[in-house]
Amino acid sequence: MNSNNLDLVITEYISKDIELDDNHFFSSKLAILDTIGCIIEASSHKVVAEFASKNNLSTNFKNPFKNLKVNESYENISWYLTVLTRWFDYNDTFLAKEWAHPSDNFGTIYSYFYKNNNYKFYDFVNSLTKAYEIQGSLCLGTSLNKLGYDHVFYVKLASGSIFSNLVNNGDKDTIRRTVNNILLDGPSLRAYRHFPNVGKRKSWAAADAAKRGIELAHISSYKDEIYESVQNEDKWGFENSYLDNSKLEFGKELNNWVIQNVLFKVLFPAEFHGQSAVEAAIELSEEFNKNLNKVKNINVYTHEPAIRIISNKKILKNASDRDHSLEYMVAAALLYGELKYEMYEENFKGFKKINDLRKKIFVSEEPQFTKDYYEFTKRHISNSIEIVYNDNSFSEKVTIENPIGHPSRRKEAVPLLKDKFLRNATSVFEEEKALEVWNKIINLEKDDDLNMFFNILNDDE
């Protein structure tokens, strides 16, 4: 869907309620639970919790949701929850021309409804759905990464416009002004996601974008110009200045599709382009370890975006580098038959083995995988792996067309998503309490008072 006026399209879309059928509602609750699990688990790490609360937000409780106070600012609540959501690269993903983590918007939506009463659970899901939809549909239509900009700009647009709608009672001029002020703000560089500048900024960049979106929504509530030509003005406009005169546009009609088609990181905290490669490596792990002394190298066949984003055999400076290295992920999975976040740290007992093995891994493009990646009806994220032995014989080539978190494998993934949530939540809760949280949220109805949702999270007895 092309648009010469992003502000008008977004404003019209978010001004209307979305009909939630049962499949959409269930998908939304899966997205919510997966995000909550990521938040809880990240909060159990002291360094992460302290960084997330850098705006003087209290951390008196192990349960991160109990640390929130209704008199805290929207910006601080959003920052806190979004840092925790994103820190370990274990939250949901959406891949297209641009890449995204739609749950980066969760903290913004939560901040508004937590501080305002008299809403139904439907209202929360409705707003979250729209944030997912705006971000994901922009990813389908317009690439930022090819021009060197970071995907969190779409978090700023999605969070900021939805928050503007909520806090300004749907005033259309204010929503348009918010969108255009965000365009005037512009995107950030994505250099911190790539060698040699990879660092933990990639874990707080979305929180920074969401917080700025909220700030601009507040500023835009003051009467001012709508800046209605800033997107495509010939000399000073966004598209001319940032996109080399290409169009900023949605890749589809805005509805409720994205939240039903996100990619869940079900089993592995790793960049999503490599998740099917990790699954393939785990299948080959037993054979690999039985023949360890006979291994010459490992071939990985992948799609072009994976080569551009995560194929890296150069120096990996830190854990943030390693969880975005296809070779490192595959090496760890081959050696240990699994992949856990601690394997990215230098103090992991097998760190040297992984680091040595990754240098024997060679990555090349499989053109059909690239074609299937971009085809909207498929959106495959395929990888193949084979072991090459010293006598130039080969193992079976294992191909995983779509990783477990892909929508095509959703039925298979649901029980594993539940297991993931319980693993994450038991970092703070007792196992019985973690299971109770899952069951209560998965069984919430559209018309349930939203305070029921907050009470489930705040009660950790």
C-alpha cells in the first residue's frame, strides 16, 4: 500500500477499533506472555535491572512489575520495561525489507494503561495490535538498514503514534503532528549492530526510541503546525534527506495481520536470521561430536540478509557481537547440542572451543532461500548445514526451511512457548506461581477489566 501521507494513513488506522476474532486474540496473548517472560527473566540479572532503572525507578522487588508506581512517568515506565524486554535478544521478531522486534512497543502501551483506569483487556490488545501492525507493515514496505539506519525508528513511529492517540483522546491533528515530529526527528545510525562498533546500545536502543516517541506525543499535544509536507517535501523532506528519494511506505494494508505472524524466539536467544541454522546444527551435533577429529570445515547455505547482517568471522569483541554471529551460533550448537545466552560470554567454559570452531565455518548464499525470504506468501528463513570431513566426504545436508518460531509452525511452537515462559518466569516466581500467571493470562477474556491483568502480574505471592 503506497502512501504519500504517512501521517494520514496512520491517523485513520488507529482511530478505528479492530475486531478481534478468536485466533487474533489468542495470538495477541501469546505475544504478551512471551514479552512478559522476557521482562521477568532479564530483571533477575542485577546488572540489567540496575541499568533499566537508571531513571531512579525503584527496584525494591524481585518482580519487575511490582517496581512500577502509578505516579512514575510514562517515559520511565516504558524505558524500564523495554530495556528488560530487549536486553537478551529473546523477544519476538519480524523480518522483511526491514527487521523489527514488535514487542519493543509493549512498554509504551503498558505505561499508558497502567497509569489510567477503566479500560478492558480488549483496549490493551487493540492498542498493542496497532503498534505491531504499524511497525511490521513499515518493515514490509521500506528498508532502513540498506541506507545505514536502525530499525528502532519504526518503534518510535509506532509507539509514539499509538501513545498520542491514547493520551490525546484520539485528536487527529495531534496524532498527525506526532507522526510528523517523529519524521522530523529522523532515524539513528545502526552502526552499533555491526563490527567493529557492536555494543549494548543494541539492547537499549528500542527503549530510547519508545521513550522519545512518548515525549514527542506529549510535545505534539501543543497547538502548532502539523508539518504535513515534511515526509515528501522536495528539498528538506524526510524521503529526500534520509531515503535517497525513495518512498516511506507500508508494504500492506493496515489491519491485524502482523501480531498473528510474528516470529517467536522459542528455543534460542539468537538473532533470528540464524535460528534455523541453529536447529540444523543441533540435528548434526551428535554426528559432529562423534567425528570431531575428522572435521575439515562446515558449510552453511543461507539467505542474503543473513550474510549481510550476521555472517562474521572477524574478531568478536563481546557477547553483543557473538549473538549476532551466524558462525558463532552454529559452532556452539554443533558442540553442545543447544544454545544458551551464557555461551556468548567469555567466562563460558567452552568459549575457546566455540571461538576456534567458528573459524572453520563457511557461509554462502543459496539464491532460492533469498527468493523465498522476500516472497510475501512464504517469508521463509531457511538455512542448510553440512559437515565436510578431511577425506572430502560430506555429512547429510540438513535443511530447516523455517525455524520453530515461524507462523507456519505455530501449533508446534505453542507448548514450547509455554515452556519458555515458565523457564523465564521461574527466575523470579515459584514454579506454581509462574504456571498460574500463564494460565490466568491465556484465559483472559476481551471484556475482562484490565485491572485483572495488572493484578495477575503484581501478585507474586
